[in-house]
Amino acid sequence: MKRLLVFIKKEFTHVLRDKKTLLILFGMPIVQVLIFGFVLSNEVKNTDLLVIDQAQDRASKEIISKVQASEYFDIASVTFDVQDVEASFKKGKSKAALILPKDFEKNLMTKHVAQVQILADASDPNHATTIENYLTAIIRDYTNSLNASMPYTIIPEVRMLYNPQLKGAPNFVPGVMALILMLVCVMMTAISIVREKEMGTMEVLLVSPFKPIMVIVSKVVPYFILSMLNIVSILLLSVYVLGVPIKGNVLLLFGESALFISTCLSLGIFISIKTQTQQVAMLISLMGMLLPTVLFSGFMFPIENMPFPLRMISNIVPAKWFYIIVKDIMIKGLGFAAVWKESLILMGITVFFLGISIKNFKIRLA
Amino acid sequence: MKAVIAENISKQYDGKPAVEKVSFEVNEGEIFGLIGPDGAGKTSIFRILTTLLLPDGGSAQVHHWDVVKDWRAIRNAVGYMPGKFSLYQDLTVEENLHFFATVFNTTIQENYHLIEDIYVQLEPFKNRRAGKLSGGMKQKLALCCALIHKPKVLFLDEPTTGVDPVSRREFWEMLKKLKQQNISIVVSTPYMDEASMCDRIALIQSGSILSIDTPQDLVKNYGNQLFRVKANDRYRLLEVLKSVPSTKSYAFGEYAHVSVEKDHQMDASEIAQHLQQNGLTEVEVGEAEVTIEDCFINLLH
């Protein structure tokens, strides 16, 4: 036991003396959370809008002022000529255009049907869709106010549950957590075990009374602790800086994080057993773990939209399950009953990789 | 009891033999040297004896434990210093020593008497990181770490490679002191001049042992006449020497050594005459003292 403690202390010393590792360990989570929180965002705010007002009547003016009042749009300019749209899009002066044709109010009042046209720059399709939704909503809102007196109107009342303001943050905090843990646990663990092989210290450790499997255990403990610290710092940032509250049970959230960390560590151990140099271990961790995490966890790209084979692949990506668990607990405020299935899958993956790691563990060289 | 018994051990890598039917015994409390050039199979033999590699053939025992069956017992009882510096470069001298002492279930205090002579030299640098030490200091620290648990057998794989001559001599003095503590030492080196520091040596080449003997007997049993020769043109000298029948010649430091086969007695003036006839001047021929290197070269052919 004393030996294990000394070994663990040694691992901490390695980490603490290596400034670069330390920076990756603690700098990266903070930077990533802040970058995702403030810079990379799929929210639509202050979109430049070009308005072509050919009607120039009361109704058109009212719509324009309603659009102007929303925080989603800035009106870049109001013109008369439809030709301006393309020029403005190409120069990047505006991302969308709202065209109110001639006789807008007259048609609305006499025929009860009037048309507006929305043009959006769909080179970024997600952005374009969001713009369209917002503009349609504003116009619907206006129509509803006119129709107030009319019978037989169905007014759909849309409410965005769990994230009413459609903020980006609640979506990516779980994603960043998965990403960071994947990086810290898998890559760092794999590298630190492989380093012992590469430096030749493993050779000395093997010829000692220390059980080889204990080498692995003592490597894993520090990274487990450091990862839990990372979880705390990410959660603190998300609650106090990004304003994403933890709706569910905090203890449950930590418990599930500990489970996912174990999964990552088992992957890290597996990689370290299969590789001989730090470079290979790093490459495999990056290509084999990080990339699938980004692609298949559902945090950047919705899994529902993927073709069947890719959806199947996503099932073996641990981060996908952790992402679902964290979203359920943190944002929806659900309890263990809602996430037991995902937890079981993570546990299964952990046991599987630990099993084959132990089976493949070599007590000798080569 | 023998410290090490190796019987016909063989090892192949991808079908290429690295160690071929190597047998030797190491007596308790002796310094046994494996002497041979790089790639002779020394490291493979060490790894087999320290249970890090399984032999493809043959068997070996360390302190009566079998290297395959009783690997755990061997790992508890031996000290091993690999050829490559294998301590933690980012830990200090003291931290390294403390770490290895703990791993081996002991404390620095318990066996301090073993490492005292060596550690005294390291003490001024005890807070320096191991990676920042000089080559000689690194090896001394590695020796301390391998010794700290008072091993029964100490395996040192090329401990003096890359170490300056002064530190090398100091290192061998330390090994002699350890011997007095009844620790058996198996050491390898590519430097022939270090062979004389061992009690017994095995000359090894291409995975096979050429000869096992004490350094003194090896030299004594050389048998051939040995001359050292010098002349104005070294390159031509070696060319001309090749043509002398029943001899073998090779460059040796600033001289050329000429080994004359047992049955063909020859004296110095004969060789000198032959050289002068071939147009060499400033010819100098004298009897040479036999070294381990001469024995090694003699055994090669």
C-alpha cells in the first residue's frame, strides 16, 4: 500500500513538473469552455438584414419596425430595388433579405392574402434555416395581431422546453465535458504509460517486486483525480460564467462523470498496452478517440441525420452515451431512472476494454 | 551454490538468431564479465536472465530459481541496470533513489552502507534532476538504485558505455567493493580493457561464446608469439604484413600487432627484414604484451 502511494506521488510529480502537460490538463478545459461559450455559437444574433420595401405603406412599416425591434436582426439598409439583394449578399453586407411587394397592405385588407418573400444566404444552411424561422415567427406574430378579431384561427404556441432561449451553451457544455475527458484521460494515460516503456523505466520496474498491474493502477489514479478536478472547473465555469445551471442532482452528475472517466481510462490503458512509442499512442488517441468523439457524440453533428451505418458506429462511441447522460441530468434535470441504460452501456465498454487489456498485458518485454 | 547457471540458452528475433546455445556459470560472489562488441547478444542474455525475455531454447537459473517458472522470485531478488539510462529524468537524484527503494520494499537508511561510497559523490547533487547529471553521475545513480535492496545477484548491462575514463575506473572500483559484500555481479562491456577487472570473463561474438576463463589464464594461454610493429607508412605496413606466411596482423593503437602461429617460430629481426625488403623505413619490431583484445581477435578466426 505504501508502495502504491509513493508511486502515485511520483506520477503527480511527473505531471506537476511538466509545464506543458499541466497547461494541457488545466488550460485546455477552460479555454475550450470559453471558446465554445462565447465565440463558436450557432445562435443567431444581430444578423444583418436587407429590407426591400416596395410597398411603403402602413403594414410594411409596421413589419419593418417589428423586425428592427427583435434582437436577432439589424437592418442593414432599406431599399426599393430587388437587384440590390444579390450585390449585398455577395459583398457580405447582409445574410438575408425581406421583400415586401407593392400593394402589400391593399392586398392584405381586400384579398386577405398578401405575400412577402424571404431570401437567405444558405451558404451556411443551419444559419439560413434559423433566420427563416425567426423571420417567419415575427411575421406570424404580426398576422396574429391583425387576426385577433377573426374566428377559426389556429394559433400554434411553440415553447422550447429546457432551453427556452435556444442558447448554444446548454448544448455544448456536455459536449465539451466529453471531449476534455476523452483527451485528458485517454491520451494522457496512454502517453504516460507508454513513456515508461520508451524511456526504459518499465524494464527496471518489471524486474522488481512491484506487480506489473500495479504500475497501471498507479498511473490511472492521478489522472482520475485530475479529471474529476477538471469536471469541477468545467461545471463552475458553465454555471457562473456561461449561466447554464445544473438542473439535476449534482452528485449523480459526478457519479456518471466518474463512470465515463473510468471508461476513458480503460481505453487509455488499452492503447498503451498496444503501442510502443509516445507518438503512436498520441496519434491513435487523437485519430481513434478524439475524432469519433467530435463526429459521433451528437454534440456537433446531430446523429439523427446520419445514414444508418454511421448511426451504428456512433453506438460504440462512449462519448455519445455520456453526452446523452449529461444532457439529461444537467439540462433536463432527470434522475438515474432516465439514464440507467446509457450508464450500463458505458460500464459494459469499460469492462470490455479492461478485460482485453488485462488479457494482453505483458509481464515481459516483447 | 552458483549465482547463475545458463545452459544452452538461445534466442531468435524474427528467425534471426541473437543468442545461440550459450552456456556459462557464475560463482557466488564473483564478478563475471560478458565481453563482446555491440550486437553480440549481451543484452538479450541479460534480459533472459532477468526474466524479461523468454529463451527460445535451453534453460537458465538465477540463484537456483528457474528464469521461466520462478520469474517472480527472481525479480524480487536481483538488481538490474539496463544498458540505456532508465531512471526518471524529471525526478531528482534523491527522489529517484527513494522511489526505487520503496518499490523494492526497503528504505534508503536500511541499506545505506551498500551505496554509501557511491552516494557520497552524488550527495552534493541530490536535488538536481537526474536528466541534468553527467554520464558518469547518471550511471552511479543507476547503480545506487539497482543496489538499494541488497540484491543477491546484480546484472549490469554495459554500465560504462558513454562514461569518461576516470568515472569508468571509479565505477569498477565500486564493483570490487560490492563483491566484498558477497553480491554476485554479472556485467557486460564492449571495452576489452575492462575485462581484466572481472574475476572471470566470457568472450562473446555473434551470439556465441568463444571462450570462458579468468582474464589472466586467457592471456597466459594465448600460445602464439605476438609482436608489435611500427613503420613510416602505416597503410603499406599492414599491406606488407598480410603477405607474411603463418601470421595474422591487425592495427592496434599506433602499432600493428603480428600474431605468429605456434608451430612457426619467428623472431623480430625476420619480420623487420621482410618489411625493409618491401621498402618500409623506420621499422620498429618488438615483443608485445598480450591483451584480452588480442585473445579475442585470435579466437575470432
